[in-house]
Amino acid sequence: MPEETQHHWIITLDVENFSPRRDPVQRRVRAAMYRVLDGAMERAGIAAADAVSEDRGDGVLMLIRSSVSPVMIAGPFVRELDEGLGEYAQEANEDHAVRLRMALHQGMATRDERGWSGDAVNTTCRIVDAQPLRDVLAAAPSARMAFAVSDEVHRAVIRHGHRGIDPAAYLPFDLTTKHGETISTWATVPGYAAPPGLPRPAAEPPVDQEPPATAGGQPGSAARQPAVVQNAQTVRGDQVAGPKHVTVHTTGKVRL
């Protein structure tokens, strides 16, 4: 029988360019992935008893108890994972390279005798498979991983700039599922000031800036509108914390 549905921090990992490799290479790459993953969890202080994992062939689905701080996951764990991949890269050739895409989300999940299910699990898998995240990692040849978080995690954790987390290193992108649902996501690449390939949001003018004049020399009616209203088509309302804190999306949408 299924267990009681509970809230978890949900992580998915996926190895870049896994499928084209020969079977013996895939086995060694998988072993290296688990070795780096286990070491990163231990060094970050995430107890094995607080996490469960489900093998996905070329990656891993992990569910971490909600009692574990997400700051620990997005901060020390990501850092240790990246450093572990760097250490492995020093001894691996190109055929055995391990570069990861990783996604972090949160929500309810249920386990039965065959594994885990839930909308939050589906969302996390869609994020890690999103083409923009694949493109970001491909555009960062010196990187070992690309990390993406859902908008909920970004608002609750990343944007506050807890120790070990740099909000400025994250950029947004949207993806659209095959069911027409839009998922707002943020990505970063450890070691890079910003994820390559993603456009930066347009900067908002200072609130005390004089609005542009019309042909008649008087400020136009559109110019007198607050910046939040001017950007009504591109600003996510749940991100607005005042005129100086809007987040503007300039990216397109990707259909999965």
C-alpha cells in the first residue's frame, strides 16, 4: 500500500551525454556519479537517513525530508557536489566525463512499492530535462554542473542570499509543459558569474527618473504609469515587492 503523502525537497540529477556511451563506460560513469553524490551529501552534512533515492539509469531522483534546511541543499551540498565532480574530472578522460544537470523543487510526494509519484516529482523531472538547462551546460565547457531551482524555491530560499548562496548568479527561464503549464525556473552554473546563454532581465529605471516627454513637451500618459504597470505583460506579479524589486522575463518559452 502507498505510504502517507508527505512534503519533501525533491532533487533530480542527470548525466550529460550519457546514452551515446558504450555499456562498459556507462557502468563506470554511473559508479562515479554515485560516489561523488554520496561524498557530497556526507560532507554537506545531509544524513543518509534523511534522504531516499531512486535510480533513473542516467541519473537519480532524490527526496529529502522537509526537516532538512533547503539552505544546506542549495548551498553546501551544491558546492560539495561541484567540487567532487572537479576532483573526479582530474582523473577521468573525455569518454568517462561526468557533468550533471541538477534540479531542486519542493512539494508533496507519495511512495508505493515501485517508487515515488506526485505532481512535484513530475515538475522536478521536467526542469532537469528542460532544453534551456541543457543549453546552459553545453555553453559552459569548463563547468561540471548546471543547477536549476523552481520559482518557489527561488522565492523562499535563493533570493534571500543566505550564506553560500549568491542570488546574482541565477537567471530566470520559463518552460511550457505538453499540457500547457508554464513553469518558472532559475538556473546557475557554479564557477560562472551567471549561466551562459540566458539573457539578463531588463533593468528597471529608477523610480525618481523623469518620464520621457511626448512630442508636445509634456510627459505622455503611458510614461506616467508606474514601471510595474508598463511591464504588465512581462512581470510576474508574485515576484513584485515594490517598484525597485520587479523581475522581468525576456526569455521565450520552451515546450516539453
